[in-house]
Amino acid sequence: MSATDPLVIVCAGGGGVGKTTTSAALALALARAGRSTLIVTIDPARRLAGAMGVSITDEVTPVALADTGDRLSALMPDPRRSLHTFAEQLFEHEPVAKARLLANKLYIGLADAAAGIHELVAMNLVARAAERGSFDVVVIDTAPSRQAVDFVTLPGRLAALLGGRTVSWLGGLAERANGGASGGGGLVGWGAGHVESLLAKVTGPVLVRDTGDLFRDLAVVRERFVALTQHAAKLLLGPRAAYVLVTAPTAAGRDDVQFLHKRLEKLGPGARAVVMNRADTVAAPYARALRGQRAVTPALAAAMAVLDDERAVRAAAADGLSAELRARLPGVPLVRLPFIESTAPERVVASLSVELEPHLHTLLPAVASAKRP
Ligand SMILES: Nc1ncnc2c1ncn2[C@@H]1O[C@H](COP(=O)(O)OP(=O)(O)OP(=O)(O)O)[C@@H](O)[C@H]1O
Ligand SMILES: [Mg+2]
């Protein structure tokens, strides 16, 4: 990690609460405030990407929006290409090894089964972008899940695995399966032989060879890969990272926040702030206009009274849940965002970005607020 590493804000929360929208709005507000910002969505929102003119690729794409200068960029990697991208990250300059990996049945099986491969790929792309050094802040939108925050430990765990002895030990299998080496003596040789024959019984010789090939290839690139994943781990768990929990004004939302906060405290960083999205309903412009009219029919007046009641009930619920969250997460600031009366996702993002402007210092990692209030 270096002083030029970007600040990182990770937005997490339950399904449909507005994580993607809030992340995009936050990135937009930061770019408008003069910070060069990268928005990363782990879970690409195609409609929003389309509305922002961003394509779903592994490349950092500039976002052309008014008032941001050229300070806003997006990275929205396609989860369906993760296997390929991962191979590319491992073997950037070795096309033969890359092709071998992509044809390796074990790799395909492992990567498909391994939850988090897409997150890891995305974080390595972030680490690469950070190494190029042009971003002040990276805002990361996560997938909807209570486990969403666990991905932050993934790069570190993988770096430990690849940096440890497992890879070279398993790499020895390749030599043996391919008939290359006669097999070492001692415990390692004994272990490898047993694992090999066990694997061969269960899966057949092709998979044994694939296993060996995979780990032998990993052993070749592991230093480079360990460096990359370690950088990703530091970006995610270092003092320049902050976790913003996005929620809705519902009991389920409150419980999700509490769960994620506890999980984050266990993992280290804790939550920097909670954003309660759709917490406040502002009367729509047409309702305000109608209220000023004298010639409102009784039916219309009754309908407006129902809407007012509904708004009051919602506001009371949001107030109650805000108070509960403040009590359950003492010291964690709560930012409330309004419901925006629009079905166009980019309009919602634009409106929320204005609402977020006064709260930027609350949402940025503490290290930034300490320097620049
Ligand atoms: N404050 C708001 N006012 C009005 N509409 C909103 C607001 N926040 C989000 N929306 C809309 O709600 C929908 C869902 O939002 P979004 O995709 O951001 O949620 P999400 O938490 O990322 O969902 P998922 O869990 O599926 O990833 C979108 O159509 C978005 O435009
Ligand atoms: Mg989303």
C-alpha cells in the first residue's frame, strides 16, 4: 500500500435496498466535489450501466456526465467472464499457460464452485486500477447478500494459500502424474503418492493430471499473483477503506444492518455509516400544486388525505427504525435519503447525489475526514 492508494468505500446491504443506486450517487457526488472517482459494481446493474453509457467490461470506462469533468469512471466487470479474466490475471504474458488453464477441467470446476471468484477478479481489477494511480476514491457496490462483506477477506486468504507451501506441494503432483519426477521421499513424497492414488481412484487419471498442471502453473505465477491479491486485501482492509451499510426503513433492513455491522466488526473495519434509503417521502410536485387549488373535488381531497396519511405512517416508521439503529449501532452515523419520484434510474441517481453532498465527509474513510473535513 502506498500514500497514493485511493480511499475505498464499500457499499453493502440486503437485496433491493438501493446499494447500486446509492453507490452510483455517491460516486457522482464525489466526482462533482472534485475527487477523481471510480465506481465499481460487482453485481452489474445493466439498466443503470446503459443509462450512464457504461459498458460491462473489464476495462475502466470514463463516464460522461455533466459537472463531473473527466473525474468519474466506471468498472463493471461481467460475472460471466470471470473465469477468463482470472486466467488473464494469472497469465498475462503466457498465452500457452493461459490456454492450458482455460482447458483445465479442474480449474473450471473449482472456479465455478468457488463462491467469490467474480469478487476476487473484480478486486484484482481494482488493485490494478489503483496501481495505475489516478483515483482519489473507489466506490464499490457489492452483491445483495448478508455474506457480501465476507469477500473482503478473500484476497488475503488466497494470498496466504498461494504464498504458502500448498501450491508447491500440489505442484509436485504434476511431475508425478506426468511421469516427470520419480517422486520425493519422506513425508511429502508419501503424502503426494497417497493423494494421487486417492484422486486417481475417485476421478481418473485425466483429473489427476489436470490437478497437477493447475498447481504447477499456479506455482510459476504465484509471486506475481500474491502481490496483486495482497494489494487488493490491503485496499479493502486498510485504514483507507470504509464500509457503508445501505438499508431500507423496514424491520428486515434494520436486522440486516445489525448483522452486517457485527460481521464487519469481526472482520476488522466495522461500519463507517448507515444510509437509510427511501426513508423520507416528499410530496410529489403535482400533490403540492393540487393542495394550493380551491376547486378540489371531495374525491380528490379524500385521495390526497390518504396519501398524506401514508406519508406520515412511513415517516413515523423511518423515525422509529432510525432511533433503533442509533441505539443498536452507537457511534455509527445514520444518513437518510428520500424516496425519489421517478422510474428512470439515472434520475434517481442524480437526485440522490445532490442529497448526499452534505454527507460526503461522513461517508469517506475516517483517514480522509481527519485530513480534509
Ligand atoms: N431513493 C430512491 N427513490 C426511488 N427509487 C429508488 C431509490 N433508490 C433506489 N431506487 C430504485 O429502486 C430500484 C432498485 O435499486 P438498486 O438496483 O440500487 O438496488 P440494489 O440494492 O442495488 O438491488 P440488488 O440487491 O438487486 O443489487 C432501482 O430501480 C432504483 O432506481
Ligand atoms: Mg445492486
